[in-house]
Amino acid sequence: MRCRKNKSTNFELGAITVDPGSSAYNPRPLIDYCRSLNIDYFYEEQDIIGTARKLENLRSICAFCSRMKRGRLAAAAQHHGWNVLAMGQHLDDVAESTSVYDEKALPYAQDHVLDE
């Protein structure tokens, strides 16, 4: 990755996945991909979906899951001594972010986009 080749910037890079309890989730491709890039990969299972189903006044399971996963990711990053957390996205969010970036609607985003 280009950002790791810059010798003037010293940082460690790792990947963390929080599985919210979905039986359909398979982290194997991501594990292999991170290994091919020599990136440490950490996996954590949490029964977030099961917890959400027990809540009586839950208005949005997606919002609940998102907040819970974000909290677990932040805790895992802190546990590993990392001080920056970059969140991954699913394809719908990637398409929207790319559109915003391409249209320069968020000019500051250009400073934070790294390519391989």
C-alpha cells in the first residue's frame, strides 16, 4: 500500500472485524487478504443481533448494531494501542462516499483517502 511505503510516516496498521452474530458472515477472505498485505487481523464475535432482538423499544436494529459495533471497534483499537480508527464500509456506503469524493462535495475527504 502506498501509505506504508512513505518512510517519513511511522505507524502500525491493523484490521479488526466485529461480527454482530450473523450466521452468514465469513471473515476468511478478509483474513487471507490482510495476511497477503502483512497486516495483523483481529476478529471478535459479539451477539449484537441477539441483544437487539431482546430490546422491546428498539426502533432500528441497523442503528443499534452500528453503534454497538463502533463501540467494540473503538475498545479493540484501544486494547491494541492504536490511536486512530478508520471504519470500513459496505458497498452502498462506498458508492455514496465515492460520489461525494468525486464531486468534491467534501473537499477535506481528499486528504484522508489512501489508495493501494
